[in-house]
Amino acid sequence: EDLLEDMLKLDSLAGLYQADREVRKLALSQLDDLVDQVDTAKAQLLKRRKELEAMVEVAADANPVQLEKEVTPPESPAAESREPEASRSYTESPRLEDVRCRLRLQSQERPQGYVVSANARGVSAEDIDLQLDGDLLRIMGFARPTLQDAAFLRSRLRREPCVEDYAAFGFGRFQEAIRVPADVDVNKIQASCHDGQLQLILPRRPRQFPQSYHSLRSRPPMFPVW
């Protein structure tokens, strides 16, 4: 504005050439345009500032907890170290139902059939599922630790056991498979579990002799008896 006033004073002086007056008029016109642009920019900036302030106020009213969380300083490493180790283990580790464990099956052949056994702590008969697929028998179930088992692991590890610790001691979900002999009566297969011992009974089918077969006692003597 001061520059415009000075230009107007110079333009009002006498004795100036017409060319100088035209140059000054052009400069004044350009200055007017610049002043208008500056005023427009100032108005837009002021409007934008008010809009931003209104948005911040709305966000603060709608979610004050989130804003408070953003300005809360992070916890110190000492505070994080006070978190119980057991709770971190269970949140970072899978559930025991999702962990696989193995059963060491042992088989014995007997005159009446076959017996398959294994150490299975924490397994009950209700937890065992048998599925027959051709000559393949699948044995599935879940070995769950008791309070005594948890106390034993705690005393041995000297800390709160995690899911991996239970799985290492044979707890979790298991699935094994065995080949069924051809002479087994699959309709009479039985499974039982007592005192931590899993036992499968695979009985043989009764032998069927042909009708033409006779025992030695029922055969007539080859020579007449005198």
C-alpha cells in the first residue's frame, strides 16, 4: 500500500513525460492485481485454518480415549519386565488342543488275536476315536494334563510350564495309525484306557474249516479192527 501511495504521488507531479506516465500506470495496475491475489490467499488460509481447528475439536469429542492414548508415554523396559512370564508364554504359544504329541505303540501277538498298548497319561476312553480305512486303523484322541501333572512340571522346571512343555511330556492331541492283520475281526476291535495305559484288542476271526474236513478222531479206521 505504501508503494502504491508513492507511485500515485509521482504520477501527480508535473513535467513528466507521457511515456513515463504510461509505464507508471501499468505498474500500478500490476500492483493492484498482486494486492488482490495476496488478499485472496490470506482469506483462503484463514478459512482453512478455521476448518482444521473445527476438525480437531470434533475428533477430540468423538474419541477422547484415542487421543489420550497417543499422548501417553511408552512404558519403560523395567515395567515390561515385570509382566509375568507365564502369561506371555500362553498368549504367544498355541493352545494345547492344537499341539500334536506322539504315542509309542507296542504290539503283541496272542493266540486269540493282537494287543496294541501305549503309555497315555491323561487319556480316557471317551477321548479315544477309532477310524478304520481299509486295513489302516487310525487312533485319535487327546491327552489332557491333570492338576498333579501341572504341579510335577512346575516343580521340575522351576517355573510355570507353557504349552510346549506339556507337549514335550506327552500331552496334547495325538493321531497314530496301524496296519490291521488280515485275520482280525474288525467288528470286534475294542479300546480301553486305565491308569494311563491305552490298550487295543484286535481279536482274530474264528477259523472256518471246509465241510469235507474231519478231525482224526472222527475219521473211520483205515484198517478193520480184529
